[in-house]
Amino acid sequence: MELCSKLLKSWRAKKGLSIKELARKLGVGETTYNSWELNISRCRLDKLIEIITLLEGNMSEFLFAYEQDKYSQCKQISKELKWENFTRQEILLK
């Protein structure tokens, strides 16, 4: 989720918060938040909403980034499996 990670990092930077500060506000450990921002692990939906709210981010922008990341992953998999000639919809259904 490269775009999602970049978006969260950019929103955090705009708010002038360190990973440690944001983690404290969220009531989680620094390592835990960092793993979410780096997409090493995923947070629960309620925490994601809390993060976006605290950072004054835009949910639509985040969801668009998420969709783009998923599409990029599907595209990469389709190349590896030699599915390049399938449409986006056909790839997402596989």
C-alpha cells in the first residue's frame, strides 16, 4: 500500500507530529503505529478512522489511494501470471 503509506506520512508531517507523538495520541505503541504507516501490518478500521480524523485527512482521498494500491498489486500479479490481456474488472474478480 505504497500510496496509503505516503498519504498517512504526509498528513502526519503536515500536522507536525512525530510517529511517537501520534502513537501516544492513538493510545498505541510507537512500533505499532510505525508498522501501520509502513504497511507492515494493518490497523483496525476504528483506529484508521481515528488516525484520519486526528490528522484531519480526507477519507475519500485515502480510499482512492487504497484502491490505486490494490489495482497496482493486481496489475503486478497479472503480469506475473501472464494475465495482461484481461480487463481491470476481470482481474479484480479473479
